[in-house]
Amino acid sequence: MHDQLTPTGEAPAQPVSDQDIRLAQDLLFFAYRDFTNAADVILEGLGLGRAHHRAMHFIGRHPRITVSELLSILRITKQSLARVLTELIDRRYVAQSPGLGDRRQRLLRLTGAGEDLERQLFARQKARLAEAFHAAGPDAQEGFRQVMRGIMDDSARAWVDLAERSNDGGP
């Protein structure tokens, strides 16, 4: 067993074995594969991929998000995002408008067709998560959130917190 540190550099309350970390990696990899496959079936039928789905997810969660903010979340190149957005705009899933204060900014939002597609994709993944949470029991959601937040960096946690505040009627 090796000394482990938390993302904040502190020693954890109880050491976690390398074997447990390897198992967690396996679980994350397989869960990601099967979670994304739930939406991949729909995307493939439309000739779209996971990058399109990720962009639509965050545009839907943060209407009027700027291209710069989306780049920050997705951590892909401008060129890659440009290809994804061009296709989503051409297919009328996403609309863009100039910023109010800075007209060079491009604000993104889902169109009606984009909202419909995003809801279909969400429904497929929602079913997988709901089934897993139900099987794991009532305390699983909070533990899952804590583990996922512990894996994320500060910028990802900030975006998740923003989405939670928006859903709670906050700023």
C-alpha cells in the first residue's frame, strides 16, 4: 500500500489500498462505457458522436453559455469544438447569438429540436442511473456525489455548483 493524498493534498482519514483504487478505476471505466452507450445508440443513428452530446448537455444546462466557457468545460481544442458546433448549428440543434456587452462573444442555446434530442439522450441515461441508485439503496446518491466531487477539479466543482444553484432557484 502506498501513501495516498486527497486532491487537496491532505492525508485521507483511512488509507485506500492500491487494489481498491484499481477496482474503482475498473468500475469507472466500465460504468462510463455503459453509461455513454445508452445515448450512443441514438447519436449513432443521427450520425453524431459523444462530443456532440457533451456540447448539447452543457449548452442545455447553461443556456447562453459562451463558446469560451464551453471550451473551458469540455477541454477540447477550438478546432474540435468548431467542428461540433458547426454541425449542431447546421442541423438546427443549437442556435448562437452575439453577446450583449461584447458582440464578439457567441452565446449558445439549444433550439426546440436540440431540446427534444437532449431530452431523449437524458432519458436513456437517466434510466441507467435511476436503476443503479435504486439497486444501491437510499444512501448511495450522497456517497456517489461525494466520490465524484472528490475526483473532479475545482473548476468542474464550480460548474456543478452553478447548475445546482440554478436548479434551486439561486443565482
